[in-house]
Amino acid sequence: MKILVIEDEVNLRETIVAFLEEEGYCCEQAGNLELGSEKTNLYEYDCMIVDIGLPDGNGLSLVKELKKRHPETGIIIISAKNSLEDKISGLDLGADDYLTKPFHLPELNSRIKSLLRRRKFEGRKEICLDKIRILPEDRMVYVQSEPLPLTKKEFDLLVFFVTNPKRVLTKEAIAEHLWGDFADSSDSFDFVYSHIKNLRRKLLEKTGTDYFQNVYGTGYTFIGEA
Amino acid sequence: MKLQNKINIRFSLITLLVFSVAGLYFYYKLERSINHNIKEMLASRKGYVMLYLRQHSPTDTVIVSPDNSIFIKTVPKIEPYQRFSDTLIFDEDEKELAPARKLTFSYAVNENYYEVIITQSLLESDDLQKIIFYFMVALFVVVLLALSILNRWLSASAWKPFFNSLSLLKSFKIGENSNIQFDKSGIDEFDQLNEILNGLIQKVQADFINLKEFSENASHEIQTPLAIIKSKLEMVLQDKTLTDQQHRQIHAAFESAIRLSKLNSALLLLSKIENRQFVETENIDIIELIKSRLEYLQELIELRQLEVITQFEGEFVVNINPVLAEILINNLLSNAMKHNAEHGSIRIVAGNDEISVCNPGLPLTIEPSKLFERFVKHKTSGDSTGLGLAIANEICKSFHLTLRYEYRENLHCLILSR
């Protein structure tokens, strides 16, 4: 899977690239609109991550251009501006997703995976992990062909963990994934805890395996081989 | 007080003073001059009387002139003297007592002694003074009238450019109609004033735009390094070789970076609301909005074991920006959740004019009047930004709603009303 990261801030770009390369993606990077446009002309990518505020122009123009030339490429916009207009116009131009800076890297990862699943396999792709089989489009989970009933939040939580296995997912990243802007209250960590407790129990009962590992009270890791 | 009235009163007072002083001075001068004349007249008549007495040496005991103005009396030996005095005489023409000047003197001719009284009516001079007084009063009234006519004319013509500028300024709203055009008045002072106002307005507009751009840019510039800090720390947190201690410290830094970024976006939002940057509005039924937000929050509410009691009647439709409406309701609901008691409740009562969101909880540790100020935090509310209610209040202010706090039946209530 090839991903192009267009972001003018070197530090952020390199962190994103490093994170995605660890995930096994092949990453290319560009620091401005011109270079980004050149790369999209020369190569085909499965996914493009583009910042809106670039030094030599607005990333939205590249979204428009790319959508014409390679409509199959998935596009995720990242922006420091949490403005509704930008979000709407970006999605109207054909971007698949919109993330506001600062975002959690596992969140970005989860969005890329979901995007690639939708684009490459028309949404029918299953996520398999040990005995667990997840059908994201149907929002169904099976453990050894037996359906596992989960609440909406537990399902979201499981997908988030399964797409980021073996990583430390901080309570903050989890809370933000589940509740977005509502994650600002400190109680939301209690809710994260209680959701994880329930999910952990349900998975343990069905599979006999404890997939979750506490990490020094700061977060959780999902242990399991995809 | 209107400028015109103020000027009129001052001017009338000064005119009155000038007229009084001038009138008094005039009166005094005139009186002195009249007195002098009368004295001279009396003296000259005295000369005639003395000539008459020298020539005729009358022996009658009393001689009276036909107009009663001269009275000569023969007296025994007397020392020569002369005395002026005031008296009243009966004026035949006017049929009334009139003030008069009297000269009494003695005279001796050939061993005959006479006492002579010469009187001169002051009636004419009195009339003269009256005429002067009435004239002054009439003149004063005429001057006042002229002044008020002048003022009316001035405000209609000469002050017109001033009032034009004033109405232009009244209609001026910062950030909206950015150009205000003052007409040339042809009056130096007003043109100067307009020029200065123009300069000030342009400066204010430029500052306003700068500030708006600054807050946007500052937020952008702050969010990017924060995103780097966050992502770098997130990467470090993945490191399996970290000790427990290191992990905790990095996580604390990570937490603070998240808080900072939330604070930053909340402040940005607040300044955007204050700068009236959310212009698009829609008619939104706040009650429907509350219902949908409650549904969204249901899980969090259940987890906190809170009971939601709602009583919805009528509709509360407001012309408001949809994004801000959602933020307003979110902030009110999350405030009620955050500061709730153990196993507490959220009571929402909504009607056509008022929506109250109430929750039990610890007594306020801050003044209720300061509840809507920035960075005012309840002691127990740990890591909240202290901006939630400030934002809610600011949203209300910009859409002609009011938000107030009340303590009712052991419940903290935030009441939203039109």
C-alpha cells in the first residue's frame, strides 16, 4: 500500500511517515503543493494525506486535481483549522475524511485502514484476528462463526484496537475516538475504562483469551496477531 | 442636554448680566447728569430771585410764584445758609405727588432778611429712567429672540454636517460596513473632525482585522507544534523499553499537550464568537436539539448513573448559527453532567420562552455572578478548561438570548431565555 503524505511541517510529516511505515505502508512525502502535485502526476497512490494550509497554496486544489486524475485514490485532509466550511468543501471536492490537528496517530491509522478497506474491497473486507472475525460494514463480530453481541461503542472500540494492534493506545486517544469533542471531561476516562472492562469480559468469555493489556495506567494495548 | 440649549442658556445669562450692568451704569450716569442739571437750574433761579430781591426789596411776608415753585418769606435776622434737599410736591398737571428737588437759602438785602425755597419737579427725569428701563428689557427680549432664531438656523445649516457625521457614526458597526464616507462640509472644524474620525475608523478597522487574523493565525501556529509534540510523544509511548517511571512522565507531558490544545481551540472559538465570525443563521428548534444531544449522550449519562427528567412543552425556535447552537447545548449539558452529584439527575424543563437545565451538586464555591467569566473553575472540576460556560454565555449574547444562574429547590439551574 502506497501512501503520500503532504505536510509542510517537517517534524509532523516525518512522525506521520515513521508511524505509517511501522504499520507496513510504503510512504512518500512532500513538503509543499508543487512537489505533491508532481508526485501525484508521476505515481499512483492508494491514499493521500494532505494538509490544507501549505506554504504555496491550498491543499484543496490538489484534492480537486487528484480526484479528476486518480479517482480511486483515497484522500484524507488534515487541517489546523477546525472550520466547518473547510470540512464541508473538502468533503464536497471528494476527500474521504477530515482530521483536525492535533490528532492522535492511531486515529489517523484507523481512518486510513477503514478508508482502504472501503476503497479496495468495496467494504466487504473482513478483519480477522485469531478467532475473531469483524465485518465492519455490517457492524458484526463473529467468534468462531458465532456472533458476538456488542454495543455500538464496544464495536467501535474493538475496531479501533484491532486496527492498531500491539500499540499503546492512550486513554485520551480512545476517548476522542469514541466521543470526539465530548471527550474533554475527565470522567470520559472512567467510561473508557468501563467500556474496555465490558469488551474484555465479553471477549474473554467467548475466546478464552485476554486480549487487553494495561499500560502503566496510561492506556491499553491489544495483543493479538492479525 | 442639547448643545443648542446649553449655548442658549449661557448666552442668555451673559446677555442678562451685560444688560443689567449696562442698564445700571446708564441709569446712574443719567441720574447724575440730571441731578447736576437740576442743581444748575436751581442755582440759576436762585440768581434771578436774588436779583429780584435786590431790585425790589419786597416787604411782604410771603411771596409765592405763580407755579408754586418759588416761595419767599420775610424773616427776622438770619445767618446766610444754603441747603439742597429732596421733597414731594403736588403736581398740578399729573394730579399726583411727585418727587422734587428743593433749594432753601437765606438772603439779606438792606437789612431785610429773606428765606427762599425753590423747588424743581423730578417727574420728567423719573419718566426718563422708566423709559430707559423698559427699553433695556425690550432690547434684551429682542436679542434673545434673535439668538434663538440664529441657533435654529445654525443647527439647520451650519451644524448639519456635524449631525450628518453623528448619524453616520451611529450606524457604524465594526467589522460590518467597513467603509464610512464623510461628506466635505466646507467648514474647517468639521472637516478636521471628519478627517480625524476617518483616520480613527480606519485604524480601528485595521486593528480589528489584524486581531481576527492574529487569533486565527496564532491558533494555527500553536496547533501545529502541539500536533508535533503530541505525535512525537505518542511515538515514544509505543517504546516497549521505557520504564514505568519514564512512561508516566511522558504520559503526563502528553496529557498536558492535549489540554493545551483544547484550551487553545476553546479560546479561538470564544474570540471567533466575540468577533461575530459566525454569520450564517438558521431557525433551530432548541428543544429538538436537546433531544438529539441527549440521545447522543445517553451512554455517558448512563455510565455516570444519572437520571434524566425532561418536561418539554411548546417549541423554542431561535435564529442562530447551527454550529454554535450545538456547542451551546453541548456545553450546558456537559456542565450539568460534570458538576452533578453521585447518582444525581439532570432536570430539563423547556417551554416557549425558557429552558432550564438543573442538576443537584455541591454548593457553588464561586460567586454566581462570576460563573460566566473565563477561567472560573469549581474547585472540584479538575482539568476542565473553565471556558465552557463563558463560551455558552458568549453565544447567547450574540444571538439575543440570556443565560442566568439560579439556585432552586436545592438544584443548580442554568436558565436560557429569550
